[in-house]
Amino acid sequence: ALRLGGPQPVAHRAGTSNQFIYVPLGVGVIIPPWNFPLAIAVGMTMAAVVTGNTTILKPSSLTPAIAARFVDLCAEAGMPAGVVNFLGGPGEEVGMGLVAHPRVRFISFTGSREVGELIYRTASVVAPGQKWLKRVVAEMGGKNAIVVDETADLDAAATAVAASAFGFGGQKCSACSRLIVVDSVHDRLVDLVIERTRKIRIGDPRDFTNDLGALASADQKRTAERYIAIAHEEGKVVYGPGVPVPETGHYVAPHIVTEVASRSRLGQEEIFGPVLSVIRAADFDDAIRIANDTDFGLTGAVFSRDEARLARAVEEYQCGNLYLNRKCTGAFVGVEPFGGFNLVRAQTKVGGPLDLPLLLCPCRPRSGKRYD
């Protein structure tokens, strides 16, 4: 087990006494997203608390009540006052005000690349009275791809693609946004994905017979509809138009778009909605190249019966969490450290061995000569 409390292992020299100790950083700002308003808020906050820090939890404006209740439960459980604090409000004012505050030592953020980059820029400015450089731990979206070659089990791949792309309305950082298919099985796989998607029941999520509920907000619906309009310009929409959805609520039907170019907006930009871009690859080598042709790299999956190709994917596919012959969503908590590659994840992976040390400061090394 990784032990962070007490003296850490160091080299020793005769006649000297060396000591290396971690101490908490101090005050941290926790900014979780709205799509997992309890799980991510709890994980980010408790990681800071167990390493001895105090926290200010600034939730998304879409889900403040869940975060507020979590803070209340911490108090009811005996958490000392002032360790976990709640501060809601608009991100542009409250969130960025906290990021810029000179007494804040670190920021833990999960959200969009745009906001994450703004947090980095703001946190890099040393304010009057500030004696440290702030640490930022951030996860910033994804443009995840599932690669399918000609040897794959196409039925299994189609089921995984539909679940990964349209589960939770595509509003997951790990959702499949791109399906990259080797040309020889492209048409057959698209037909199978459409077949699976037709079976998705759309409606009120309080009715457990439904599979797909409304999107989180009017803004999310507008964003999805904007990309659907782009899809009609950049590709061929083969499923979605005319699919009935409830009139009340922010519902958007799943959309499947073929003939998408890798460098197009549909091939590059995070949508965070139920829109799947299908990209045709010449062969497996081309498919891996396309999968890596993005600024993002959170999750990915490869469907193939060729063991050599799967081994190559492990080495060459640039993503934080790669799944072989299964969907690209649904990491097992406590088993699979989670985090991305390239511009997705700054610092380390949640649940990995280097995660908690980011919230500590090795600021009390001691080395001195002992005179006998």
C-alpha cells in the first residue's frame, strides 16, 4: 500500500540524518461537473480531505442542491466545521473568483476544455500576498473513439457502440463520440448500430422502462441541435430525423452520422450529446491513426479478434483508459484508475498511485550532518 503519512523513504549517507515528510497543501477549490453531481463531487472533495486539506466545494449551477446536501451529510457525520465548505453561484463570478484568490493553494476541476484552460490561465497569475504557485488538477472532456476491424464480433461491437454513444444521452466524459470502422465491414456495422439504436426507448427516466431521458438543460439541447445541423453539412445523417421524442423537456433523439471526415468539426469537437460520428478507415493502421488524430484522449475501445492488433492498440492508441472488446464507458470504481491523455487530463489518473500526492506538498525535507 502507498503510505503518505510519516517519513518517506530516502537515501542515507553516513554521518547524516535525512527526513522527507509530506504536508497538506492547504485550501483547495473543488469544481465538479453536473453530469455526475454526487460521485465526482464526493471523490474530488474526499481526496483533498484525506490528505489533510480544507475545501471549498463550488458545484455546477445546474446541480447545487446535491452538492449542498453532501456538505450537510459531512457535518452530520462529524466532519469538523470548516473542512468541507459549500459556495454556490455562477462559475464566471464565484468559480473564477475562488480560482484567483491568493489564499487558495490548489484547484480540482472536471469540465470542459474551454473552462479548464481558463482556470489554468487564471491560476498561473501570482496575486499580491500569494506565496506559492497554485496546483491545478483537471479533467477536460473527450472525443472518444471505438475502433472496429474486419475480424471483430460485429454484433458485440454494435451493442457496445450504441450503449457507449447514447447512454445518458452521450453526456459522459467517456461517451463514444466517434466510431472508426475498417471499410470492408463499415456498412454492415452501421446497419447493426442503427438496429440497436432503434430499440432505445426515449422518455421520462422515472419510468424505468425508458432508456434515454432528456438532456440536462436547454443549453445542452441547443448544443446538440447545433451539431445535428452541422452533421447535415459535414456528413450523411442516417438515423435520427423523425424519431419521436416527448414534446415537454429537453429531449433529443439519438443521431448517427456517416461519411464524417476525421478533421471536420464532427470529427474533432466534443458534443456531449447523443450524436455519433462514423468515420471510415482504410485498414487497422489507418483506424488507429484516425483515433489518435484528436487533441483529446480520455477513453477508447478496440474490437478485434486479432491478438497482435490488440497488443498494438495497447501500445499505440493514445488514450487514458483503453478497453478491448467492450464498451468505452463504465470504468469500475476502485479497480481502474481513470484519466486521460493529451489535453484531456492534467496531472494524473484518479485512483492511480500518484493521485493523492498531488494534493500534498513535500515541503519539509530535512537533511543535516550529525556530529558525534
